[in-house]
Amino acid sequence: MIPTDDITVTIDEVAYSGKGVSRHNGRVVFTRGVIAGEHVRVRISKSFRDYDEATLIQVLEPAPTRITPECSLAIKPRGIRPGAYTVCPGCQYQHMTYEAECALKTTQLRKVLAHKAGIPEARIADILPSPIAMGYRNKIRLTAENDHGVVQLGYIHEDNELILDIEQCPLADPAINAHLAELRAKPGFMHSLHDRTSITFRRSHDGTPSHWRDKAVGDESWLKESTPFGVVSTPRSSFFQINPSASQLLIQTVQDLIKQASQTDILDAYCGVGIFALAAAAIGKKRVLAIDSDEAAITAATYNAKTLSLNASFMASPARDLHRLFKNDLEADNTLVVVDPPRSGLHAEVRTALRKANPAALIYVSCAPDTLARDLAEIRDSGYTIQSVQAVDMFPRTTHFESVAYLTRNP
């Protein structure tokens, strides 16, 4: 049975999930919207076998880094069914200063990698802050809820059912918010949305906003994005980083590692529209090969290389086939491999392919510390040394960030 009385707890830490961790009567309690060291009053909302979930009721002793969120929905959403949720799912850290958020993410990364992969703290650098902490997203995806003609358009909550209506999102680029406002004011637009219809809003590098329903159509015009080595094209359906300014930092971080590496051949195994492969070609690496299972992205990558006059070759192929290139085209002793997998990390087949290829060096770009730690531990045990890890805050005010790990094969 869930207790109905409020309890007071002291927050010990904030986990990677964004939830504060405290203890009460021998049980762990997780609460959103809190900061380590704060004394707070909470109400248990869900009880599980090993822990409780709680809702923040009052901050009794605030941390020095606590601030008032810029968004009115960040802590106490409006227009939501009573008692359902108290934190907007769009972000998790607006209640603390951005400096505190960056310090927290650095601590979280160090803790995860130390615990799961045994990586010394000294090899994990402080996170690189995003140049812009609000209004940075060039893409958001909203979902419609049509309940007998009552329509809401917004973010899906953690239960994957409830929709929080969003008129504006402070994390989104101002051009996207302006476009969203125009659509919501357009007669008939909201009522044209079927239940669970998704609307993707996207801003290209020139500031032009656009939107599409559900999946992007393959033959729609490509978008343009800026990189340190020039403007590239990307299909609407293909992956591209959502924070342009922090993306520049990420590309530069990877490019610097490639430049410092002695290997002259580069293989990008999750190349997308070619960003890291083109970055390698731009600094004069002798041979650059890249693969990706997204055929539309490969078409764009080939076009980008031609447009920018950069020497890189692209092929539509899954990452698990990377070891075959070493049989025919690459020498392990002279090759650096770049991987940038999805949040689930490297599939077991890809990890096996890397062991077979046995490249001299590896750059692992990750958006999930837990799967990064899992993969780094396995790669290290197969004969590599983790030289450095650098995080980049690609997603300010949320729990997420990017990490770049550099590994070299043991002699």
C-alpha cells in the first residue's frame, strides 16, 4: 500500500536518470526536481519491491544552486489531469544553474564509468558546456492526443500514454516556437490531428522552420546544416545532432583526436550523412571509408563529399560488416575506427566485428553512459587501453549528454 502522508528526506545525490536519491525507513526514494544536499518534503506516489517513487511537495532547505525555472511547465505543469505528474518530460534540470548541471553530469559520467568499466577519474575530463543552454534544439517532436474532440499536442510522459500540452518549449529554437504558434492558431489545425499523430518540427541552419506529420517522406528536399568544414545536406529522415552549437564542439573534439592519431586510414562505422568521415578527410587523412545502414544518409554523405571536394568513400552497409573491410581494404595496424552507435550502444555482433578487425585505435562517440561503460569494459578486456573520455553537453537542461572515448590497442 502506498503511504498517503508526506515525508521529509535529504537528497544524497542525483542519479543519471535525473532523479534525486534519498532514503527513508531503510528504503530508497527517488524524486525529480531536486538537488543533492537539499532537505525536502515529498509524497510517495508509487511503491516497488526495492524502492519508492515520490513527488516533490516543498523544498525546505534549498541548495545554493537552485534557481527558478524559465519554463512554467518545468516543475508544475498546467492543464494536466490532477495528481498525475509534476515535472514536464521535456527537461529535468531547469531548477538548477547551468554550471551546477554541467558539474553534475561530469560527476555522473565519472561514477558510471568507474563503477562499470573501472576507468580512473583522471582520464575523464570535465564536460564541455553547450554555448547555448536554452533555445538550442533544431528539432522537437510532439504527439497529439485527441480525446473525443479535445485535442492536446505535446510531449509524452514516462507512462507513454499521457500527453502534456505544449504551446511553446524554451529548449526549442525560437523559429520552431514561432512556427508552432502559427500552426496552433491556424483554424482547424488542432482538430485535424488524429490521436497519436506525431508532428516533427525542424529548423535548418538558415533559420527556416518546417514540420511534417509522422514519418518524413523520403523524396522531400534535404535540410542544410553547418559544420566546421562547410555546409552539409541531410535527409529529413536521417539522424543529425539537435544542438548545432554543441555539435560543432563534438565534431571538433573527434577531429582533434583523429588529427593527433598516427593512423592514416579512417573507418567511420556509423557515418550517417558523413560528419566524422568528412572531418577526417578535411584534415588530410590518407584514406577515409565510411558505412551506414541508412541508404538515404549514404546518398547524402556521398553528395556532401563531392560538394565539399573531400576525399571520402561511403557505402550502405551495417556496422557489423566493418571487419570485412579489413580483409580487403584496410590494414589493422594503420587504421582508426570511429563508432557513433544509438543509445543502445554497440550490438554484440558489432563488438565481435571490432575484435576481429582489431584496429590500432578506436574513437567511441556515445549518448548513453551506461551502454558506453558496458562496451568500453568489453573492448578494454579484448586488448585496448582507454586513454581519455571527453563529455560534451549536447542536451542542456536534460539528463542526456554525449561522450567521446579514445582507445588504443595494447602493444
